[in-house]
Amino acid sequence: MAKTKEFKGIQEQIIESAGQIYNYLNTKGEVSINKMKKDLSLSENFAEMGLGWLSREDKLEYTQKAKSVTVKLR
């Protein structure tokens, strides 16, 4: 039972991270993933999981730049 409760807590954090990322991109437009992580102060894991969540919902568009990857809302 404890694992289910722990999983829900993690899933809620992922959803919250995805919401922060969505709102940030809605305001900023296209930014590098590294800048976004720094500006939002999300832990590496939750930033990646939040991006994955939004990607799965087909909400993001990624672009490979010379030295980084940028992301923006579709």
C-alpha cells in the first residue's frame, strides 16, 4: 500500500512540473531546455519527466540547435 501512495505523490509532482513547464513556455516561447530547467529550478528528474508528460500529450515541439535542444509549445 505504501508504494501506491508514494507513486501518487511522485505522479502529482510530475504533473505539477509539467504544468510549470507549460506555463513557462506559454510565456517565454521557444527556449533551450537547459535555460528552462535553470529558470524553473526543477530537479533534473522532474524537469525531464514533465517534458515527457507534455511530449506524450503532443504539446511540445523540439528543435536541435548547434549546441542545445530548444522546446516550444505546439
